Amino acid sequence: FSIETELRRALDSDQLDLAYQPLIDLRSGEVSGFEALARWVHPDRGEISPNEFIPVAEESGLILSLGRWAMHRAAASLAQWDEQAGHKLPISVAVNLSAIQVARDDVAAVVDDALRAANIGGERLSLELTESCIVQDPGRATRVFDALKSLDTTLAMDDFGTGYSSLAYLQRLPIDVLKIDRSFVSALMVDPDSVAIVRAVLSLAEALSMKTTAEGIETRELAATLAALGCDQGQGFFYARPLKADAALDYWRSRR
Ligand code: G
Ligand code: G
Ligand code: MN
Ligand code: NA
């Protein structure tokens, strides 16, 4: 069977799951949220990377149902963590949105449905968008971003600095967070150019009243350097790999 057929089946038969990678507040060291990352364990082929199946989902249109599933599942996990902890946790959950989803004006309705179904407030949901969402149709992107903001969600630009869009969109669109791409972060200790780029992104964000997240923090040294540079949040294997939902709640507790 083609991977597309298999993916369609996986969506129907519970082979897909979400893993949750902690986002750390670099000042307090506490968990401020978790990024939900799709995982597929195929019964015969074993684990298939999202780098392989997300593009297939995008080409086939399956990303619309996969995206809806991920939104509902992530919101439900947050509600479940609250329930297991016995109170509303001071954390949010971040979900990746494909440009294909943004190209459909109903993505805000999908998000609204998921928030209502799990009974969580939009301020506890962060949406990770890439520059590819903007370049194809900036007018549509403006409408969709505004609709998502009207639900009180946080909007983060994922992989910031690697896309093809102009910086002008940062003024026009209601973006709250710049997520500095892993390629700049991982080169930080060895490459002066990467230091310059990270510093520039941090000051750009500050000037525009946006928050910053550094992805791909793999060492203590990188964590300390980014905190010293004034980056707000960190994510990476130094803190934790993407975790199962239960382990994510345990991790949150362990950092209090
Ligand atoms: O978790 P990992 O590093 O394997 O993810 C690889 C890529 O797949 C990342 O770019 C990530 O943003 C993307 N990805 C993971 N889960 C989802 C998802 O639910 N929706 C979308 N659109 N992309 C995802
Ligand atoms: O594109 P996006 O930022 O959504 O991708 C997230 C991906 O980055 C996930 O697949 C996740 O597993 C991966 N990732 C997260 N932290 C690290 C890290 O410290 N090092 C590396 N190499 N990958 C990471
Ligand atoms: Mn992401
Ligand atoms: Na990224």
C-alpha cells in the first residue's frame, strides 16, 4: 500500500499519537508549556517520522483531518493534565499548523471547536505557523491570523529566519512569539555569524514587543547562553525529548 493509504488507515485506527516536548521559561526554569508533535508507530514498519508523513499528508489533503485530530487531542491532553493535577495548570499547549490548513479559512473554526470540546480557554493554546503560511496569499493569512487571535490564542512563527517572506509581515500580522530556528541555535557556540543572527532576532522581537523561544537547545552551555542573551523560552533535548502525555505531566511536576 502507498504511504498515503496507510496514513489514512492510521488516522482511522489510532496508530497516531502526540508526543509533548516541554517549553521552558529560561528565567524561572519552570515548564511554561508543551509542543505537541505527531508520532506514527506503524504495526509493521515501526516508527515513521513526521518529516516523512507530514509532507504526504499535505500533498494528499489528509493534513486537514490530521490537523483537526491533533488540535482536539492536544486540547484534550491539557484538560486531562488539569484534571490529574486537580487544578488548572499554568501552562499552554502548542500545536503546529500547516500552510495547507491556513489556506482554508475554516481553520479558526476547527481551533474553536477543539477549545470548546476540551473546555479550555484560547489563552492556553499556542499555534506554531511557518512563513510558508504567509507567502502564498498574504491577504488570506491576515484574515486567518486575525481570526485565530480573536480566539485569544498565542501565535508563534516557527523556524523563524529560514523562510522566504519579508520582515514586513511582522508589522502586519498579530504575531506574539518568534521561534528561533534550531540551525541558528545549534551553531551558537561555534559560529560568530549565528551569534549575530540570534542577537538580531532577540532585539527585533523586543522592539516589536514579541516573545522569543529558542529551539534545539542540546547543552547546558547553550541554555545558559540563551538565558544570558535574554531569550524568553527554550526547548530542546537538554531539557527533554518529546514525551508521552503522562510523562509530560510528571516532567512538569519535577520542575516546580
Ligand atoms: O517531532 P519532529 O522533530 O520529528 O517533527 C518533525 C517535523 O514535523 C517538524 O517540522 C514539526 O513541526 C512537524 N510536525 C510534527 N507534528 C506536526 C503536526 O501535528 N502538524 C504539522 N503540521 N506538523 C507537525
Ligand atoms: O519544526 P518544528 O520546530 O516544529 O520541529 C520540532 C522538531 O524538532 C521535533 O521533531 C523535535 O523532535 C525536534 N527537536 C526538538 N528539540 C531538539 C533538539 O534539541 N535537537 C534536535 N536535533 N532536534 C530537536
Ligand atoms: Mn514547531
Ligand atoms: Na523548527
